[in-house]
Amino acid sequence: GDADTAGKEARMQDTTKLLTPEEFAQHTKISRALVYELMKDQTLRPGVHYLLLGPRTRRFPWGPELVKRLLLDSLGSGTPPAETPRAPGAPPPPPVGTGGDRFNWGL
């Protein structure tokens, strides 16, 4: 009921922190440069993995929901990425969620 929903929301607020990209890199044990590269190539997407709070302000809501989303995306069962324009004749991007040989979200 409503009490269950309110309890879950209260627990989520208690456990969710907004991390800078640098703090996110520390938590995931990857480099800061890789975080920015993953945001640039849409592996990490605004509104899905992080919040855009201004033109240059990004925050990652670190908590159970983000970890679950990252895990689902690493397994290929997350939200599909936004379409990215490609030059005519350019090879297709690697499949979403696999990370190719660059990155594995298996936390």
C-alpha cells in the first residue's frame, strides 16, 4: 500500500547520493577520463545514468537503482541508446551493453 511505497522512497533517499563524475569514477574504479569518454559516446546517457543539472554540471545518483541500471545495461537488457548520426559508410557501433573489449559494467 501507500505505507510500503513511502517506506521504499525513504530508504532510497537515505541510500542515494549524487556523485560528481570524479566520484563516480572512484566508486566504479575506472578513470575519470573513461567516465567522460563513456558520457561522450552515449554509453552513459543523461536521464538514464546521470542527471544534467546545468550546461556543465552532471551528477550520478549513486545507489541501488543506478547499480541495477548499470548491471542491466551490461547484460544488454537496458534501455536502448539514443540514435547517434553516423557518416555514410561508417561501420556500425558495437552492441549496447557489451562494452566491447573496452569496458565491463559487471560491478
